[in-house]
Amino acid sequence: MSLSGATPGYQKGDLVYAWTTNEDIARSAECGGAVTGLQKFALESGMVDAVLAVKRGSDIYDAIPVVITDPADLAQTAGSLHCGTLLLAKLIKKYLGGTKDRKIGVTVKGCDTMGLLELARRGEINLDNVVMIGVNCGGSVSPLTARKMIREKFEVDPDAVHKEEIDKGQFIIEYDGGHKGISMDDLEDEGYGRRSNCRRCLYKIPRQADLACGNWGVIGDKAGKATFIEVCSDKGARLLSDAVAAGAIATEPANPKGVEIRGKVEGAMEKLGQKWRNRDFTALKEDLWGTIERETSRCIKCYSCIEQCPVCFTDPDQFEKNSPMIRRGGLPVDGMFHLRRFAHISDSCINCGQCEELCPMEIPLALFSHAIRNEADLVFEPKLGRASYTN
Ligand code: FAD
Ligand code: SF4
Ligand code: SF4
Ligand code: SF4
């Protein structure tokens, strides 16, 4: 079955409220289960051979990527895990053969979408074989930060929390014996809250995916029970049309007031992202070289930042080979080790945060890479404006 070409029904640009008709999925879904319902339909109908999504592991802080081939297993992936800081793009290259010989459906945040596009540009992934179901993303919280924040700010045992959500600017937890919400702004002012790359992220609605799904703009009796879907491609239009025709998904036109609200929230989130960029990049400017030198001197050369980065392609071994300025395996790290890496990704860092998140020495690598990318965009591609650095 080809993945391109829309059938009559929905068209690119359509805005709808949607929800699953499957009770199992609806029970565990975040906002009506349209995303999981669409993934299930894509698998059942043969539009894809497998689905890559995320499921909860041992607790709410543990997000596990999972490849599903049996539609009956999809319900376990329903629900949003805001402490799921993983990036799915590189997993597709590494473990799914870059979708060269099979079709997959994948749930993507903005950074996952950008990662897939970068990999496709390098010929590492065949996007013709990928259905990207995008989820809007206000940001994710590192599992360690979440645990600390819940213990220190919420004064709740993190292990007693069975549900978290981010709603109307608050981080909200449900735990044995109650629920509590604290403003994200207050949390972030005190160093808790979303990852720093997420604060700077401007890519809130992933319109480069095939469908962009989220809860912003769902109002009235459907609030919390449906997902707002923007149809972003012919492929997405076809998936939604076929799923509705088959009775897997129900829809109604998005409420115009809801459309307006969604636009305003997106604008406010972008402004907030700009504010964080200004704050982070200005602070860095004060002592750019000193900061980079000081922070990277802690490096233990575990190569995780090279391994995990979706746009850094060098094999860790190759990275040091043939370099007269880097001692292979030697510590302390040579300056060129990091300069080389920054140069390599300077025009393509997507600010996904993986390098920083997984650095055992807690070096703010994404901040450095993002600042370099942002600077390059502003100087060399100013006419592209924000489109050049949507993330
Ligand atoms: P479901 O049917 O419950 O499916 C959820 C899908 O998300 C599943 O495929 C699951 O595997 C996947 N998933 C769960 N956690 C992750 C993760 N960490 N990374 C990648 N995939 C994941 N919508 C907004 O409108 N505004 C927001 O600010 C916003 N922030 C979000 C932040 C995060 C980290 C996530 C994951 C989602 C966010 N969403 C946001 C989207 C929203 O929470 C719902 O996912 C969306 O409305 C779809 O609801 P649903 O019931 O159809 O999804
Ligand atoms: Fe979401 Fe952007 Fe953070 Fe990715 S980088 S998790 S899209 S806020
Ligand atoms: Fe993501 Fe870091 Fe690579 Fe940039 S350098 S794309 S933030 S892993
Ligand atoms: Fe060094 Fe951190 Fe990169 Fe490991 S992840 S090589 S410690 S900078």
C-alpha cells in the first residue's frame, strides 16, 4: 500500500477534534486516544508494518520506546509521559534499518520530527515509509529533576505519584492521598521544571509531521476527551480519512473559539521560548570561552554525546582517529575534541537535548550547540527568520 496520495475526506489544513472509538485505548489515553487509535488503524489496515511509540515502564518517570506489530498491544502505549525525554529518530536509524524495507508509524514530538528530517536529509531514513503522528509539546522534564522537584517543592514522595500532567501552565501530580499543581514558571525560576533545551524550544506544534495532535484548543464538552488534530500532509489526510471511514476514529469540526485559543497558546509558548533563549544565550555571552572550557574540562570521554546525537554521525572511534590534536582515549580531554564536535553539528543541531541529558558529567552541551546553531542561523540565514531554527 502506498503511503502518499490523499483519499477524499480530510485535506491538508483541516482542523478537527478527534477521539478513538476503542474503549481500551480511551481508558488509558491522554486526551481521547486519537493518536493511539490512528496508530492502531494504520497497523491493522497495513498502512504500516510496525509502530514505534513510548510506554510507561516501572513508574511514571520511566518512558520506554517500544516497537509494536500486534495492534492488540497498542493500548499499552496510550498516555503522555512528560518525563519521557527520549528521542525516537536515531532509534529508527539504529534499530529499524532506517525504514528502508518496512513502513512504520511513529509518534513524534517536535524534536523527534526534526531529527527524522535531518536523518532523511542524510539518506539515513526513508521518510516515504514513515507516518509521523505529531504531538504538540510544551516540554519534558528530566526524570531526576521530576523526582527532586516532587520531593522538595511538592513535598510528596515521588514513588507515591501515579500520574503527572502539564496543564494550563502547571505541573500537576496525582498521588496516593491527593493531587497538587504548581505553576511551571515558579518551578522554573527555582531551577526545576522542564529541561533547559525544552524551555528554549520554539517548535510547539509539529506541522512537519503528517498530523499534529494536542490538547490545546479543545474546549466545551470535548475538553480532556478529544485531541485537536491539524492535518499537515496528504499522507496524514489519508490516514485520518480512512480511519474515520472505518469507524476507528470519530471526529467533529474544531470549535472556532478553540482554534483561536490554540493559536494564542502557541504564540505565548513561542514568546516564552524566546525569553529563555535570550536569558540563556545572554548569560553564556558573558564568558563564552571560559564557560565552554570550564564545563567541558570535566569530560570523561564516554562518547555518549556523539553516540546519541541525531545529527552527529561520526563513529566514536573515527572521531579521534587521524586527529593530530586529540590524544586517543587520553584524559583530560583535549580542547579540539569538543571544538570538533561543535563544528561538526554547528549548522544542524536541533536542540533535542540528548547530549546534555545523557552526559554523565552534566555538561550543558545542548546549550552550547544550540547557541552556536542559533548564532549561525541569525548571521548566515537571517532571511529564514524563525523558520531556520524552529527548534
Ligand atoms: P494517546 O492516544 O494517549 O497517545 C499518546 C502517544 O504519545 C502515544 O503514542 C505514546 O507512545 C506517545 N508518548 C507518550 N509520551 C511520549 C514521550 N515522552 N515522547 C514521545 N512520545 C510519547 N499537547 C498540547 O496541546 N500542548 C502541550 O503542551 C503538550 N505537551 C506534551 C508534552 C509531551 C512530553 C507529550 C508526550 C505530549 C504533549 N502534548 C501536548 C500532547 C498531548 O499530551 C497528547 O499526547 C495529545 O493530545 C494526544 O492525545 P491522545 O489521547 O490522542 O494520545
Ligand atoms: Fe518538546 Fe521541544 Fe523539548 Fe522536544 S525539545 S521535548 S519538542 S519542548
Ligand atoms: Fe541534540 Fe545535542 Fe545533537 Fe544538538 S548536539 S542535535 S541538542 S544531541
Ligand atoms: Fe564527555 Fe559528556 Fe560527551 Fe561523555 S557525554 S564524551 S562526558 S561531554
